[in-house]
Amino acid sequence: MTETKYTFRYFTYIEPVLRSPIIKTYGTTIFTIIALIIFIFFAIKPTIETILVLQKKLENSQQVYKKITDKSESLTQARKNYQNLTPDTKTKISSAVPNKVDLKTVIQSLEATALLNQASISAIQVQPLTIDVETTKNKSLSEISFTINIEGDYDNLLSFIRQLRATNRLITIESLALNKNQDNKAILLSINGKAYYLK
């Protein structure tokens, strides 16, 4: 009974619309056009999504290409700048960052700086490192970690720290600690540092 009531109401509202002359004449065409629009939308949607994804990938690729181009130009300019350096400057750069480990020059630099500042080295310890026999064309910057203990008065040790930057090898200080020696009242300086080479 209730279902019949709703069906009757449905036909009461819809029937006058269906009997309208416009719907009778153009109804089939309008519904066909609406159905075509719906089908076209669902057919084109994946294509549009694919186009948007490809466009995003293209933009990312263009950004990567620009970065690579900029890096290539920078490297070309760096090579030109290096080639324009004087032989003396090139020798200094090669001494500061040699193309092999060369622990001897690191120790000599530390000893010479200590001697210059009237300080005595009590210990030098180099951290274990792997030495490759084969040399590659494209080398990267590698490091040698070391610890050095030096005794002397405060001013000489301070001067030693300052002059480490002027040694033949490029050396950086990672950390340092000062302690007073109770036996002879000298100051003990312990430095953790790094020297560099091309591997």
C-alpha cells in the first residue's frame, strides 16, 4: 500500500514533465547528450590525470637538468680558474691536500709547528685508515683523524694552535682540551684534528 502511494506520487510529479512538448521533442537528444558528456568525462579523466603527472615529471626533470647544467658550468669555471693559477700556488695546493695519504708530511708539519713554538710533543696517535693501492681518475676528499698531546706554557700552546693553519698540510682542529701537569706545572694540550688528502 505504501509502495503504491509513493509510485503514484512519483508519477504525479514526473508525468507532467514527460508530457511537456520540449521533453517529447528533445528529450531523447538531451539525455543522449548528458550520457555522452558523462561517458566522455570518465573516458578523458585518466588521460588528463596522466597528462598532469607527466607535466609534473617534466617540471622536475627540467629542474634537475638545470642543476646539472649549473654544476657543469661551475666545474668548467673551476677548472679554468685552476689552470690560470701560478705553478707556485698549484704546488702549495698539492702540498696542502696531496693525492695520497702521506702521513710523513702530517707528522712533520705538527713537529715543525711544535718546535717553532717551543712546545714538546708527548704523543701522536693516528686513527686506523684504509689505503687503496689503485688510483682512480675522479678523486674525492678524504681525511686522516689524529690526536696529538703537547706540553708547554700557555702562550706557546696558543701560538701553536694559531699556526696550525699555516702548516704545509691542510689541518683542522675538531676539539681540544687543556690540563695542568702536576709534576712540572706545564700545561698539557690534547688536540683531536684532521688532515686531508685526495683518494
